[in-house]
Amino acid sequence: MSHILHHQNHIQSSVRMTEGGIGSRLIRFAVPLFIGNLFQQLYSTADALIVGNLLGNSALAAVSSVSSLIFMLIGFVEGVFIGAGVAVSRYFGAEDRRRLSEAVHTDLAFCLTAGALLTVIGTAFSDNILHLMGTPGEIFPQAVMYMRTYFSGAMAMALYNCCRGIMQAVGDSKHPLYYLILSSMVNIVLDIVFIVFFRGNVGSAAFATVLSQALSAVLCLRRLMRTEEEHRVSLRKIRFIGPIFREIIRYGLPSGFQNSAIAIANVLVQSNVNAFGTMAVAGCGAAVKIEGFAFLPISSFVMALTTFIGQNLGASRTERAKKGARFGLLCCVGIAEAIGIFIFITVPVLLRGFTAEPAAIAYGVLRSRTCSLFYCFLAATHCLAGILRGAGKSLYPMSCYLVIWGIGRILYLTLLVPVFPVITTVNLVYPISWFVSTVFLLLYYCKADWVHGYADNRNT
């Protein structure tokens, strides 16, 4: 009897998005994603809060200066994981057990390879990359220390994101949440222990993050190895399977390039912020952390939508996919604008949680108030890209992000900052690029027959 109950509990862990009420199904799936993303954001924010309050503004600036660089190196791999999730959700929706298992194990093979490469690149070339970014000299040694320590645990980061993506693709958003809550609490405790009791530095904060990420990665992998469903992981089966890997790359490579293009442009943005000094780096970095929290409900809805679209189109339920896309888009835009208004009003108070330095707070307030009222466009852009990605149409969003968020931002900064050398010019690059990308993605979404395009591509 206990074995039967155990089996039933495992069966209930995955959710088919092809049945039930659209709104309720999306919301019930998105809420655990939101809470999980909230705790994942705590990884970096806990470092910033604890470092800023216990080690000072220079340490906070060092951590902030590395954030965009970390995303640049990690974003490409995470983008490809998104493609893997589309493949997994498709085969799960179609109930194709053999290909589902192959997609899961090919995804893990790629994860291990990518984690090893990230470890080498992040630890070996951190000082060279930070030099190219023009990182201020007074924070340079701490920035290098933080980056090298962080990337020493790149394998754990990659493994967790890979396993989480597999779980979410089959409709299990709860177990990654449980593991994130635990590991985030561990991260905060270790930050305090290492810095307060052992008198550590920014490297200690990064090491606490590495250990907590390793914990969540082990728990996720253990869950996948013990499940009795068709996506169960067997270590002996982890290998590259050519056709499946090509499919993962076809869906994921555009997302990877998209993330990289955004990250490269953001590194250039960070380089321009660096030119205004340590207080600007600290203040803008804290504002970015707040923005990261503010956008969590939207990113959670986008992830839920990608799974929803992938599963329903895999099951040939195109009308249900279209209704879900419309519902998700309206929810995302409305929630984002409400959050933006809240941030606009409360940001001076929120920033005091990171730093008491008036100059840093002033820079942070300026950054947030330049961008927060335009969160509706940021939400629309990500939501439309997530819908298209779930439909197997990653190429157009990639092109849009590459041209507008990548090349466009670089041209904007290169041409306008020398003419208007104030930090507001740098900050405006975000809402402008959000608006333009929303227009182009919305035009494509309205005119392209993307559902039938996906169906046509399923067997190619």
C-alpha cells in the first residue's frame, strides 16, 4: 500500500497544461514559479544586502559591477536550457515517452558540458574581462575575487537550472520551489556566518552562494532520479543523442544568443555607469536588484506561458494555446505597470535597505524612476518572446533582441553618451529599447500564423 501511495504522489507532481481552466491552470502553475524565482533572486540580493551593510559601499559596488558580466556568461547556457524545456514540454504534451526520456538525458549531457566550460572561462579570464569593462581600481580586486569564487560553482548553477527546467516542462513547479526556499535560507545563514563570525570578504559571500546552489542542484537531481514517471533520470543514460540535441539547439540557440546579446549590451551599460564612480555603481546596482524583484511575477508568468504553449501545441490544441497567450499577455502587462508605479513611489525607502550613503541612494532613485513607469513594455516584450518560444519560433525574438537590445543599445550609448554625458542618458537606454522591441514583437505576433508554423515544423 505504501508503494502505491508513493507512486501516486509522484504521478501528481507533473501537470498537463492541456486540460482544465486556462486562467486557473496558468495561475496555479505560475505562483510556485514566482515564489521560486523570488527565492532565487535572494541568492544575489542577499549578497548585496549583507555585503553593502557589513562590508561597505566599495564591496557593494564590487558585487554590483560583476552582475551583468555573470549574466553574460551564464545567459547563453540558460537560453539553450529554455530550448530544451520546449522540447521536453512538447514530448510530454504529446505523450511520446521515448523522445521525452531522450530529451531529458541529452539536456543533462549538455548541462554538464556547459558547466565545465563556464567554470574554466569564468575563473581564468575574470580579471581580463573586468579590465575591459573599466571597473574602478578601488573595487577591482574585490570584483575579481567575487567573480572567480562564483564561477568555481558554475557546474552546480548549470545543473540546478537544467533540472528545474525539466521539472517545469512537465508541469512540476512545486518541487523546485521547495528546494529553492531551503537553499536560499542556507545562503543567507552562510553569508552571515562567513562575514560576521569568520570576518570574511566578498569572496566569502560568493562561496556561500556556491554552496547553496550546490544544495539545490543535488536535491533537484535526486528528485528526477527517484521519480517513477517517464522523465525519470538514469545516470547511465546521460549522453548526447544527435537528433534530439539538434532540436534542442534549434529551439535553444536563438534564446542563448538573445540572452548573450542583451548581456553584452548590459556590460557596455555597466561600463558607462562605472565612469560615474563608485557611488553610481553601488546605487544603480541596488536599483537593479530591486527591479529584479519587481519583475519576478512577470518572468514567472512568461515561464508558465512557454510551458503552456509548448504542451498544448505538442498536443495539437491550438485554440487553447491562443487563448492562453492572450490571457497571459494581458495579465503580465497589467501586473507590471502596477509594480512599476509602486516602485516609483517607494524606491527611496527600498534603497536604504542596501546603503545609507546619500549619493548612492540618489543614483539609485534616478535609475529606478527613469525606468519603472515603463515596465509594461518590458513585460510585453518578454511575454511575447515567451509565447513565440513555446511555439518553437525562437528565431524572430532572437533577431529582435539582438538588433534592438544588443546592437541598438550599443549604438545609442556610443553615439549619445559623449554628447549628453549624464547618467540619465545611460538610464534611458532601457525604456527606449523596451518600447521598440514591444512594437516589433507585437506586429509579428499579430500578423504571423505562428501556431500553424509550429505545427509545420514539428516533424522536420
